[in-house]
Amino acid sequence: MTTWAARDIAKRYGAVQALDGVSLTIEPGRIHGLLGENGAGKSTLMSILFGATRPDRGHIERDGRRMSFASARDAIAAGVGLVHQHFHLVESFTIRENVLLGDARPNEARLRAAAERLGLAGDLDAVAGRLPVGVRQRAEILKALYRQATLLLLDEPTAALTPPEAEALFAFARELRAAGASVVFITHKLREALELCDTVTVLRQGRVIATQRATEATPDDLAAAMLGERLAPPTDAPPLAIGERARLRVERLSAASDAGPGVEGASFEVRDGEIFGIAGVDGNGQTALAEALAGLRPAAGRVWLDDAPAPDGRRARLAAGLRYMPADRRRAGLALNLSVAENAILGDEASPAWRRWGGRLDSAAIRRHVATLTERFAIRMPSASAPVATLSGGNQQKLLAARELARRPRVLVAVNPTWGVDVAAVAAIHRAFRAACAEGLSLVLISNELDEILSLSQRLAVMHAGRLSRALPPDAPLTVIGRLMAGDGPTWERHGSTA
Amino acid sequence: MARLPEALRAPALSVAAVAAALAAGAAVLRLAGYAPGPALWVMANAAFGGPFALADTLVKATPLALCGVGVALAFRGGQFNIGAEGQMLMGALAAVAAGLQLASGWAMPLVLASAAAAGGGWAFLAAWLKTARGVSEVISTLMLNFIAFWLVSWLVHGPLQEAAKSYPQTEMVAEALWLGRWLPPTRLHAGVFVAVGAALVAYGWLFFTASGLRLRVLGDSPQAARTAGISPERTAWLALTLSGACAGLAGGIEVLGVSRRLYEQFSPGYGYMAIAVALLARRHPLGVLPAAVCFGALEVGAAGLQRAVGVSAGLAGVVEAFVVLAVVAVSGRRDAPA
């Protein structure tokens, strides 16, 4: 039984005070939730607890004794285990090789025992890269258990899991708690935190805002603590009026993928003004589907735009009013070293609004356009000529959304449009989507955030292993959606066929 | 540390790189047994002391600047063109071939245009190999350098050799085509203005036109370019062809302004030095001008040092290499195309 504590920890990165005097006690046999928006300081605190970052001030204590970690190696030796959001497994190694990596004296008995507890005994010799995400995550936990961690840090552990996988993780976390370990569960999902944790600490702008017992906390309190103000009650926005016409019609679309499943015969239609959600765990063919729709990936099958066959190729689809917000904003959406203004007109650089004779760009017209966008979306930036890389993730994503919505497109395909951005930016982007749909936009919302899909879509479908289910109403039972996401055979038989 | 304004940071780093490289060069001189202070003074004097020195430096800087603008354009578009040397040779070859047929001063634009076209065409070969066959332009442009060099070598020994057959060189182009020398008896010729003009045009095109923007988007993020409907293939062709055209123009200008003919050792490696020039300029067309002067001065200074003290001209190469290392070290990976 070990009690861990952080005492008055401060850390500054350039102009940003990432942590500002954070103190936290993590008791044994407890699951401690750490909540906060992006940029609240959660990751920095984790990194300090794990020895990967040195605090400017303050220290870590184990059972009241002051610890000093020069590196993650020291932290691991002291009993800290961290499961990163993005796994750190050597994909071509087996689970066993991954766990024993760097261990001079492998202890097979200890490894077996830990693997039994995690239900991984049969997978020890499987190659990590071929295993499902849920199993890979357990392999990460196995690394920590094998090294006899008394403090297990889980960084956004459910981000990539199906609901059943998440349930299994929760069950395991409870088991660890019963065995006397301390688990720190980092998340920005309130429901999860309240369901699983005993104690919840909310961070905002590098400070501890509140530490509460989960039983005494309400989602409203926690959200208010995270945001620093009371949230407006959940959107009572009037349902959008959907048109009658099928704006986008997709018939038996199939496309290969670079990695993982491609798209196998997906069919659906989106009416004007409609938000059509496509749910699913990442890596089930969503990227291939989005790229095929955007005209970036060759595909079989047919795509119709307003009852006319959609032209082939990205440029032609762009000209036909089909816009695209890719999942990876930093690589596929924006050119990070180019300025805000230049990024704001990407794809529209030939628009007559600023293109003058000889291809010359009218910088005054562009600056006016950027001013409109940044004002409408409250984008904070040093200046319009600053590289986009200097903007925060939320502001980058708002810029991307602003650009794609700026010219009243007919169809927008958006993939994980609010991934990794702060709550305020999420709200701004969702508002903008609804406003654009009220003016007739048809939105294909592909997201691994089920909540996002459920709260925005008029209809939704689930994607799994390259297949797309039939359209469901948003009040479809969660169990059905969850089973479809997990690829449950009988459920797919009932909802999968797209005749 | 007080932060410099954004606009000054890049030039400051380049100046620091040159200073660091000169310091390293001084250390090498000391190791070789020379007093670094006087030696550097001799170099500075050879490069900048008086009209002749200055003219020499600018004459050397002219092809460096034109090739450098070309390399900078290619790098901005994410194309690692290291073939400016071969493109320049093809440009010089085209200029001589055209110049031997056309003897009128009116034909000068035509001669220079054929030089640019030849350089651009040479680079387009590499671009086509890249988009059609997936050949890295690093390999193809380098190989095309060798082909161009040996092609010129064969031609000046054979079909294009002067009538007298005494040297491996072509006849001179007609005097009517020679670029005006505006500070006789120095060799300073009107090509300097062409270099400055090319840098200005490249700057304006790159930063203030839609197609220039497309090129930079491709260079910064090929995926973002695709999302925005920009064709990576066509944009890569454009970047490499324009780049080659600048280098070809450098060859044409060198023929009409300095050599008047083509011979085997026509270029002392301007095309390779241009890569260093473009990196020192941090891929900025206007930055290429001072960077080219800097390298031109280094060349002239090292030659002066050799004449005066007998230090090997190879030392200049050492200092140039130090400059490139220092530039790459201070700017990190960001400026080099991936």
C-alpha cells in the first residue's frame, strides 16, 4: 500500500504556465480521476509523475518521502506505470518481447502471473501490431504490472476503445483498486470519470480547481469547474429542418485503404440540411470512406451530387461544392509553416474574390476575408501573417472549419472535427455546423466520439471493418450502436445489409 | 533571451552561421600554420577592396544567384533539386548552339530563352521520372549532372570544337550577343541585373500569386495540398522546371557575359554551390542575393589568398562546407525538403 502525492508542482513552457502550484494526494486502493480541458495541464502533470519532465518547483512524494526522478527509468523503478494515449509498443515484436524489452533479468513467473490477471496469457507470443487496440492497451498495462507498479497512470485510455472494450478496462481498473494499487485516470469525458472514479480532481489553466468525491459530484459541477463558468443547459436548439431532396447519394462505394480495412459497398444518402453521422472506432475504414467521398481516393460504386454523377478527382469535387475536413489537421488539413491568411484561402486560392490578373493575389481582399472568419469563429492568433503552427490546436481546428464552411458548400465531409480541441472550440465548431446546415449544408459527420454523433445527427450509421450499417435514428438503443461498433455478428445481420 | 522580431530572426541566424563558419575557417588556417587575422584580411581585401575586387565578386555571384533562386524555388516546392549544375550546363550549351547560329543583338532574348528552356527541360526529365516512375529527384538530378557534364565534354572535343582544333572549346558567339560590360575594364556585366530581376520576379511569384502559393503548400505539406485540390504531380513539374530554367538562364548569362564560349571546365561547381546559397538564404529568393554575394566573395577571397600567401583554394571549399553545416545546424530540418 503506497500513497503518492504531488506537492506544489509548477512548470512553465515559454510564455505558458502549464502547471501553477498543483498539489494532489493519490491514495492507495483508489481510482483518482483527473479532469480538464486540453491545455489544462493534465499531460504535463502526468509527464512529471512519470519522470519524463522535471518540474520548475515542487516535488513528488511516495509514502511521505520525497522522490526525485531524473528520467522515466527512475519513475518506473519507483513503481510508476504510465499507459500513453498513443501506445508505445514495438509493433513487430511479440507482447512478451515488448514487456521484457530492456529488462536485464526477465522473470517469467512474474510475467505469467501478471498476464493471467489481465487475461493476456494466451496472447504473450502474438505480434503486437496484429492485435486489436483493446488488447494492445492491455499489453501496455501488462508492462506496468510486470514492473510492479503501485501507481498506474492511464492517459485518455478509452479514446480508441469500443464500449465493450472500455467496460472491460473499467472492470480491470476496479480489480486493481481492490488489490490496493492507485490508478490515475485522465479523461475529458465527465460521464466516464463519474462512473469509474472514487475521487475526481479538476484542473484548469494549470491549477487544481476542485477535488471531490465522485459520489458527491454532479456532471454540471464538474463541467463548470472545467470551463470556469456554468454551462448553458444542454442544447435545446430546435431540430434542423431537413429537406426532401437527396443532396448526396452514395451507392455501393468500395475503396481500398493503405492500412487496415477499406470500404466495402457502402450506401447511404444525405438530404439537404441534414447531419448524417457515421460512428465507429477509428481504423474501420473511415479514412478511406472520407477520402473516396472527397475525391482523393479511387473508388468503385457511384456518388451522386444533387442527382448528377459527382465528377472524379479532388479538384472537380471541390469545384462541385464538396468540401472536406480531414482527421489529421496538422498534416492533411493545414500547411503549418504557411501563414493563417494563406491557409484560410487554401483550395479557394483561385477564387475571383481575391485572384487578380496574372494570378496575383489581392492581399487586402484576403485580409478582409480572414478578419471575417477569425471574428465569426473567435480564432485567436498572433496575426494573419503568423504561421499556423503558432496557433493552439483548437484555433487551428476552428480555422479549418471556418475555411471549409466559408463559401457555403453543398456538402461537407468532416472526420473527427473536434478531436483534441478544447470544450469552447468544440462548442464553436458544433454551432457552426448547425448554422451551416440550417442554410442548407449537408454534413457527413464521421467521428469516433459517439456523443458528438448522437447530439448532432438526424440519422446515423455505424462503420465496422469497412462495412457501413443501415441508417439508424439517433434515439436507436445504445446497446445496438455499441454492438454494431464492436462488430457483433447477429446485430450486423439485422442492421448491416444495405440493400 | 530577448526575442528578435520574426522578420529579422531568419537573417540573423544566417549571419550567425556565416560568422561561425568564418571562425571555424580561421581555426583551420591556424592549424595549417597561417596567422588567421591577416589571412582573413587578405581574403576580404581580394573580395571587396576596390572596384576590380568588387566586380569580380559580383561576376561570381551572378550565376550563383540565378542557380540559387532556382534551387530555392525547388526547395520551397518540396523538390530536392541538386541538379542545378547540369541544368546550367545544358543552358550554356543551348546558348552557345543558338548564339553560333544567330549573330544579331536582337536575338539575345531568344538565346537566353533557349538557355532557360534547355535548363528547364533538363530538370523536367527528373520531374517526369519522379511522377511517372517514382524515381527520387535527388538521384535523377544528380545523375543528369554527370550526363550533362560528359555531353558537354564530348561536344567540345568533337562536333562543336572550334575550327582551329587547338583547345577543347567551341567558337565564340558573335560579339553582337555579348552582354554589355558597364565598368570596363572590369568584367562586370549586365547579367547582374538579370540575377536581381530573377530574384525579384521569383519572390513576387512565390509569395503573391495563387500558383506560387500552391507550390509552397506542396512543399510544406503534400497531404494538405491534395486536400486543397492541388495536383502534386503538376506542381512538382512546375517547381522543378522553373528551377531548371533559372539554372539554364545562369548558363546562358555566363556564356554571353563572361566566357563567350563553352569549354570543358565551364563551371567551377556553381550549381552545387547554389544549394548552399539557397540554404543560407533560407530558401528565400531575395535572401539568395546576399547569400550569393557571400559565396562569390568567399570564392574570390580564397583565390586571392592563394595568390598572395599560397594557401590552397581548397580552403574556400572547407569554409563553404562549414557555412552549410552551420546553416543546417541552426535551422534544423525545417528548411530542407523532406
